[in-house]
Amino acid sequence: MRRIDRHGYVIVSPVRDEAAHIEKTIAAVKSQSMLPLRWIVVDDGSTDGTGSILDRHASNTYWMTVVHRANRGRRLNGGGVMEAFADGFAIVDGQPWAYLAKLDGDLSFAPDYFERCLTTFGADRTLGIGGGVVCRLEHGEAVVDSKGDPPFHVRGATKIYRRECWDRIAPLVQAPGWDTIDEVKANMLGWTTRTFPALRVIQHKPTGSADGAWRNAFKNGRANYVTGYDPLFMLAKCLKRTVAAPAGGGGVAMALGFCSGYMASLPRVPDTEAIGYLRRQQRLRLRLRASIYG
């Protein structure tokens, strides 16, 4: 097992009630051919024993630190996970590192995962944000869960930021849509962002399973509002989702979530330049012109 130098990577993992899966993630990180400089795991008020599991492993792993947050009594979509992430990042802020990984607590991956990710970054100096493709297990087989994501999108469960890019786009927004606006800002500033299809991570808890399919789609629609999506682009997105899976009603729920942002006069991301850039890219996509959407 090889240790990388002080210009290596750090991991911050906000987790909540992951007792059923967290040891898979711990085993995966501990087995890496390139170990992290630091791994900060933020227990965001778990009530299922997650904190005790983390403390037990951290007690004999010098590069692993656990931060315990008080239980707020409920999940806080988008904002909650990023509040926890910010608490974890505060521990490594100002320390030397070249890459920062935001890693969920329900993942497993190969022992050479981070080494290969960093090699990919090293081969492309324009790459600002990247990460493995998220898969789910079906009958023992890994099935890609992120089909349909735009080419610039990296799932929030497994994002890796290059230090130079991070310094330009930080801090991350503590609201739904944080994992889109960071990529939008990066692309606006000249960086590229993409998923690495050859590097797979297994997500043992289906995306959005804590909320259910309808609520998850509604939540995503509201996140698109907060991010500043162009209304016409959002209409096209919802229609496409409805046609693709009419029985699921995902497109309807997403549209309702988006409209609820207007009805509740919710604040949007406080970055008008980034929202303007995103909307220009979405209008280019609607006109079948080259954009960050392909």
C-alpha cells in the first residue's frame, strides 16, 4: 500500500444514518493503493449507530477523523449535507493538498480507484472536477445509475476537485443544486468537468431512496429552480422525463418542484453570472448548438 506525498488528496464525507453501509466505504478507503492525507467523516446527527462505527475505526486509523454534529431531528435536503461538508472541510482548510474528494458513506470501489482518478487528473490539466461513474447492484451486477446525466455532471456522491479549480469556485453553495452550480462555475471559468466511465463506484443505497421516487423528483425540480434553470429548458426536461417514464410521474413531480420555487419565492443561488452562463448553455442546447450539454 503506497502513501502519496503532501500534495495528495483529502476526503470529506458527510454521513447520516449509514450504519448499514458505512463499513463498506471504510473498507474501500482503507484498501486504497494511494491512501488519503486526511479523511474527515462528519456524522451529521445519526441515530442508528453510525457514529460508534466511525469512532471505532478512527481509533486505529491516524489519518481518519470523525466530527459529530447534533441531530437536527430531520433530513435537510441539499443544505444539510453541505453544512456537514463545510464543518469537515474546515479541518483541512489551509493545509497542503492537491485534490479534495467529497465522498458519500454508502459507496464501495476498487483498491486502485483514487490512484486511477488522480492519474486521470494528471493527464488533463484542464480537468477541474471529476469522479467515478455511480452504479447500483442488480442481481450482483453493476448497472450504471447515472445514465441520462449531462456530460459535464459528476454525481455529488463522488466528486473530486482539483485544488486550483476549488480555489476559484469555493465555497460550495449550502442549498439544493450545489452539485450543479459548482460545475457550472468551473466551466464558466474555463475548467472542464466530467465523469470517468471506466472507474465505477457501487452505491449501496439507491439515490433518493430516503425520500421515495416522487419526493426525490420534486426535490430535484426545486433544486433546478434554486440553481437558476431556464424555464423553457426545464419544460423540455420535464416533458422528456414524462415521455420516458409516464407511469412514474417523475416529470410531473419535477415540474411541480420547479414551480414551487416560484410560488414560495425561494432564493436562488446568489451568483447571477453563473446563472446567466447556465441559461445561455441551456438555450444553446435547445437550439441543438454546442454547449456544456454536448
